[in-house]
Amino acid sequence: MSECVLEQLRVYKQVCQKIRTSLVAGREEVVSPRTVSRSFLDSYDKLAPASSTDSGIFPEDGAAPGDSPLRSCECPFVEPAEGWVVEYSKKQQCEKCGNGALCACPHPPPSLELRPLAESAYRQYFYQQEHWNYFTEEPDIGPCILSIRRQADTQNFRVLIRSSDHYLHGVVGAGQLGACEHSRDEVVTAMARELGLASFFKPAQFPNIQQELLKIDETFVKSHHKVGVLRVQQGQTTEEEIFANQHQPGPFDEFLNVLGKRVCLQGFKGFLGGLDSERDFTGQHSVFTDFSGLEVMFHVAPLMPWTPNDPQQVNKKRHIGNDIVCVVFLDNAQTVFSPSWVRSHFIHCYIVVQHVVGAHGQPLYKVAVATRSTVPMFPPDLRHVGLFAHSHILHNTLLAKAINAERASYHAPKFLKLTNRSRAQLLLEMTASLMEYAMACKQGRATRKISRRSNWLPIGASRPPSPMMDSVREKFSNNEKLAEDFSIGFRGCELADVVFIVGEDRIPLYAVKAILACRSKVFRTMFKEALPQMMSPVVRKRVTSQPAMSPQSCRKTKSKLTGIGRRKKNATPDLARSGSPENPRVPFSFQEDPRHLQIREQYVIESFSEEVFSEMLNYLLAGSCAIQPSTVVGLACAAECYEVEELKQACFERLLECLTTSTICGILSQLEKYLSYSAAKTMVVQSLEFVDSHAADILCSPDFLRLSEHMVHLVMHRDMGTEVPELVKVNAAFAWGKLNAKPEREGQDFRSLVTPLVKQVRLHLIDPQDIMKILAPSGIFDPEKLMAALAYQVDPQSVEVDDFTMFRPRKKSTVLSSR
């Protein structure tokens, strides 16, 4: 094994360059690291024939299409399709009884190991163990980060090399590298020499390096999966017929029990996979299961609502058409399926299950797998298993095959290009931070963490940098306990001398003026001078120092109202908010709880919610706070408002982690509330850049339908490239328009809402059948443009492209322009 890793080290740079070149050129070939590595390793005579295969993967894994006999199988119930290859067992009789009929003899299950992920190796072999990390910037392959640890009682070293194109994990001996096993520097230098790097590795002296590397690696490790499920009846050969199938008791119902457990979506707390759990838009029930610690939600087409007068069943296809893996159930032995029947740019694997009746009347299942030719092969191997009974073996086999199919599909050029681009951005950011920290250490100013992805720590909280994991320090420090004690002590009303009445519910939040004044110039000015030029709309009330406070004495308190930015001349206090002598609005707690008597001042905060303002006070008082997707926008704007620059920067960094397909719509909704802040405008730019690379999933998400008209315009007018089908954009606009249309209001009817959204749709890229069945009957599109698009598909020379904007190159949209 160590010899194999050594040879892979020597070709690592060429492998990265080959993958990058293939993706840039747009070649339709298998570009997985394992496949590309084998093509280079074959040139080494001393390499063992099977040494390049990973444990748990059968030898043909990663072979190019046509190189393996498994790739050329013909299946009687899966019709051939261009660009697809089939895995199927050709066994005609039982090995135990010799019966050529469908017997019920039990057979040993195939190996059900999941496809290994090099990205998960750091947590398993390095995290919270003594190891060392190094980094470099290579001109040809970009940033490269090395993790290395010595194996116990051996001369071997376990290594993990990261680049944007390839992860390499394995064990190599110090003697093979020609280095002394007792000198870590010699081993690392020898590693750089074997890799053929032009620059040497530098120690990654970073206080929280382990947590940062773990976040980068596990960004691409999914613990949740979504799988589509279709039912095909005998004689059905079109997509419209397949998606029109509705749920009926019978063999398909029994098969769903094999896949997992039937769950009610209303109020479901597990992984939903984009299904709606509030209004039953995607049905009342679905199928969910847990396999090896991974949650799997099935998008079962027959369980989703059937829409009359919609032959394409858009609500079903918007989920299943965007899954990577789809299970197809065939009702009987005469039913067949072809991957070309369902039009989808995202489905890369079909697991076709044919229901048959055994010799003794028992239900049996034949399984075949159809994958795109650009997907490397994956376990479990189904070549030696002809039939499956209705048992847990079938359940485990289908789940292992589905999860491994999704993991293997990420090596297809369509997904690998996006993954490598995202990983390159993270590694560039990491190496830049490491260089900055190294320079700060040399100049003696490394007093705080540079990387701000995790919860913020106070200045001075980081310990002296060291490339090793020292178990004993010269000075003991426990900043986490200090932050916890400060948070408990200073947030209670016993030690507080100021209270903030926050939000519409007027929640009281307690604080200590001295600490806030030291941490924020805005609070210092507010407390010291009580001037009206404050950065937040607050109402300031001074409480008299009488030993007791009654409702009558509260009427004598003075009030001042301040606004954002400049105050209008001759402006008068807003007595409706702060209270008037006839009708004071003093918080109930000041009138009922005698513990509040020592609090001399109170302020009303109306711009921020209780959750946001509470977390900002946590940071100012205790030095740490939790930045969640629900608060990251508000915290950034609050930090800008009160001039807490480091917290604002931490929110910017945290936003990159919070941006997922399930949270992006909620974050966009938050941003619309705070567009008056420059921090929110910057976050809009970052969020829309995320939309560009994940537009297909976002447009199909139920949360997209809840966005405001302004945000929908921002999303729909983005240049999403050719990776997002134009029909997906049209379906998303139609779905949003149906939900938000208000015919009784002028300008809010369906046509008025949808027409601006689809104005820039490139009609000539949509299938002619979809144009005639979906676009033309809608009445939204100009018939002249539809005819021009159809004519262009037949003969591009027959259309004057300058007369139609849909043929012109898309201009980059202005970020904050809705039209």
C-alpha cells in the first residue's frame, strides 16, 4: 500500500493538471482522480496491477467506458440510450439448485461498503490527534495543504494532500522517501520533492487550524441525500405518462416499504430534501430512511399531488428532475424503461427495479443500474446477484448503491467543475490567511485570530502559535470559561445598570454600561453625552435615583428620540413611541420587579430583533457569540450600526458557511429588511454569487416561492449560464406567480407578475415540445418570439438574431436593481 501511495505522490501534480485541463476543455470523459491516476501509473513497470484500486471498490472501478465487461451489458428491461451504460447480472440459473426459473434460494448479499471519501479522512485519522499541517502555493495547481502524522510504533507517516483538483490520502514510509524518520522537516521536504513542487511547504502556524481544515474538508461531505422514485407501468414510454402515475395499493406500495419508512411531512423534523412540511405543496407523505448514519429522503412521484391540466406535472418534475439518483420501479416482467424517456440535466444514475413473481408466488426483484458514461463505476457489484427477495438485503443494497452513485456522480464533469471551483476558493482563502498570520508572527503582532469562520473570540484569546499539538502549555488559560462567566454575570439584572427594550415584543435585555462603552464608540457617545446623533433609532429614558419608583414618578422621566444618520431640523420627540405625560409607556418589569431599581437608564431598540441584539450584547460583554443563518444578516447590520468592525467582518466570513440551498432564500428575505445598511448590500452581492452556482436547486426550492417580488427579480435576472435549463427558470417563475398573484389588485395578476421574470429567457434553448405544450398555452410569451425560437432551432440562418433580445449575450445584471 505504501509503494502505491509513493507512486501516486510522484504523479500527483500531473493528475491535477490533467483533471483541470479536461474540465476546462469540456471533454465528455471520466475525470475522477482514480481513473486519471491509473492512466499515469500504468507507465510505471514496478507498480502492481491492482495496487491503484481502493479498498471496497471492485477492480473495474473508474475504468473508462467500454474497458470493462460490466460496462457493455445488455439488460432485457432497460433499453439502450446514447451516453448511458448499464450494469446488470446475466445469470440465467440459480447456482444452488440449478433451476432456470425464478427460485427462492437465498444468496449471499454483495459487499455494501460505501464509496470511501478522501475528504472525510481528516476527521478519522488526524483531527484531535498529534499531527502537523503545512501549506504552499504552487503555480501549476494552486494552493496545496499537507497534513501529516506519524503512525504509532512504525516508521510510516500518514499523509493527506489537498488541492482544488485532487485529494490524496495514504501511508508512506520515511525510508521510501529517503528521509530520516526522526526528522519531520526532512520528511516534509522529501514529500515536496516527490510531488515535484516548485516551492517548499511552510508550517501552518494557526491557532484554530484543525477546525478550519475540518470545515473545508467537510464542506463537500454530505450527510443528507435525496433520491427520486418513479413508477413505470406496462406500455408507458413518455415522460408525461410516467409522471402522471398516481399512488395505488399493490406491488409498488410494498416496494416503498423496502426503501424506508412512510412519514408524514406535516411537521417532520428530519431531512426534507426540499419537500414542503407546512402546506402540503409536495404531498402529505413521503418515504424516509437512515443508512449508516446518513439521512435519505425519497421524492416519490406517485405520492406527490397530481395537477389536472398540467401534462408535464411540473410540481413533480421540479423535484425529481433535479435529483442526481432516481429509482425506477417497473410493475411487471413485461415493463421496460429507457433513460432517454425522462429529460433531466441532473439525473446521472437510474436504479431500475423490476418486480417479478417467483416460482412459488413470492415477490422477487431484478435490479439494473444505468449511469451516464462520464460517471466512474461504484460499488456494490451487482454482476453476481440476479434476484433479490423482499428483505433487508434489498434495502441495504439499494441504499448503498444510491449513495455511492451520488458520490461517484460528483466526479462527472458537470459537478466536478463546480466542486473544484468552490474548493479552490476555500483553499485560496485559507492559504492567504496563513500567509498573513505568518507575517504577523514575524512582526510580533499576532494577537488574535485572522480566520473568522467560527464563533468570534476576544482579542488576545489565541495561544502562541505552534506547528505541533502541545499537550502542556507554560501558562494555563481558559478563555471559554471566562466568556461563559461574563455572559452569565453581566447579562443578569443584578449587576446591570442599563436595560434595552428590544423589538416589537419589548423584551428587556440587561447590560453593563462600562463594558459597552469600552467596546463600542457609539455606546460610549450614547452614555456619555446622550446626543441625538446616534447610529440607531433608540429612545433614551433616565430613571430618577429615588429609593422607590411608582407609576406616578415614571411620568417625570425625560425622553429623547434619535434617528439613523442626520436628524431633521426642529424635529420633536416621538411621544407616541416613548410615552407622554398622560399615557406613559414604561416597561412592565420596571413597575413590578423591585430588583430593577438600581438600573438608572433604559433605551428602546426598534431596528433589530431581540435575537440579533442579544447576540451582539453577548459579544460585547463576553467576547463570543453564535452567528446562525437566522441572525447573520441582522448581526452584520447591528455591528455596522454600533461600529463593531470585527463582528461585522466575522459575519461576512460566516455568511459563506451559512449559504446553502436550504438557507439562501431565508437570508435573501432578511437582507431586504436591512438594505439601508452597506453591510446588507455587500451580503446581497455574496448571496447572489452563490445563487449563480446553485440556481437549479434554488429555483426548485419551496422557499423560493416565498420570496418577495424584488428578490425574485434579482434572482431571475442573474446570468446563470447554460448549466440551468431555461425551462427550469420558466417553471420557477410560473410557480411563484401562481402563489403570489392577486387578481383583485391592479398590477398583481399572474400575467403582470410573471412577464418581467421571463423577459430574458432564451427561448431558442428550450425543447420545441415544451414550447408548444407549456409556453404557448400560457399566453405570457409573444407568439412571434416563440415562432422565431422554433425557426432558429431548425435553421439558425433563417432568423435575424438582431431583432430579438433572447439571441443577444446576457448582460450582467445590476445587483440592487429589480427590473
